[in-house]
Amino acid sequence: MAGELILLVDDEANIVDLGRLYLERENYRVEAAYDGLQALESIRDLKPALIVLDIMLPGLDGFDVCRKVRAESDVPIIMLTARDEDIDKIVGLELGADDYLTKPFNPRELVARIKAILRRSVRSTVQTGEQIHLADVMIDPGSREVTVAGEPIILRTKEFDLLLTLAEHRGKVLNRDQLLNLVWGYEFYGQTRTVDVHVAHLRKRLSGSKQVFIETVTGVGYKLVT
């Protein structure tokens, strides 16, 4: 029985073919798009479970595609960048990408990242539990809703997962590798920029609270304090 549908978006046919080979071995269904406009059409028509999205695309680049997708959907996105440039990674994460890989990459690592993100997405959609009240912040795991000082705030999928994880371990310091594993569902040491960017986003979302803060523990990680 075929598994989830993965959309590979890259104008390099060899990258698409290699990704397809490894993903189909793992029983995923795979479709491809080779430019930004084709990618948007495929996303709307096919509704993939996850998108692997190259930054450097003809027509609309990957940043523009990610921006447009995020205006309508929380479908997981893994960005591909041909340069080991922090700015590309930061911009992608700022736009709502869930993860990134730098070319050239090991296709086994791509498969591992996809599996981990999809596992986490499934857990998120079926998550239940009692509401968590922390001073003027309320977190409802069942409805995935958050209020700050009585006002609802909108969080992206990973922002909510990060907040919930910090709340469940409130007062305890979690290092970046632990947060990668707990929130993103995989252990991949060294690529901790993902955590830092999402913490920065989350701090902005919580700025209306006068009592709940994400504290940086220098040289260690982060903790939620009230």
C-alpha cells in the first residue's frame, strides 16, 4: 500500500530522480515540479503530505513559493539550499519552513528528515490533553489554541509544538539538541539554527504576556519561566 505523497520541487532533474529513488524505496508516493509556478499548481491539485522545496527555482523562487504556501497551509516544508549560507536558512525558517538541507546532501538523511517530520505531524494532529495555564498564558493541546492575556494568538505548527514542549518542561533547561529531538522528532547535532529562529518567533508571539518568558541560559539552552 502506497504511503504519503511527497512533492519534490527542484529544477535539477538528477536531484529529483535521486530523491524519488530513495523515497519510493520507503514506499512514499512521489510527484515532481521543476519551477515555482508548477510547484504551486501541484501543491493545490495534489495536496502533498510534505514538500521538499529548492530555493533556486526558475520563475518564482523557493522563498516566494514558501510564502504563498504558508498563507494557505501548514503543510511541512523542507527547504534545499545550494549554499551553506546562514542567511538562506534563516529566511526560509522566517517564512515558515520546517527544516532545511544544504546541497549536496545524503539522500538517506533527506528520507530520515521526512520520516521524522511526518511522524511529528501525525502526533500533533491527534494530540490531546488538559489545558495548561501558566499565569496569563493558556495552552490547549487538543484544539492547539493559545491565548496570551486573554487574547488568542496564531502560532505555526512548530511554534505551537515548541511552546508546548517548553511548557511541559517549564522551569527546566532544554538544550538545542533536546529541543530538536522533542519538537522536530530527530537528532541532528550541529544544525541548531532551526531552534534559535523558532524561539525568536515564539518570543514575539508571547510579547503580550507580562509573566511568561522564554529565558536563554547562556551556553546551555532555553527554559520557560513564569
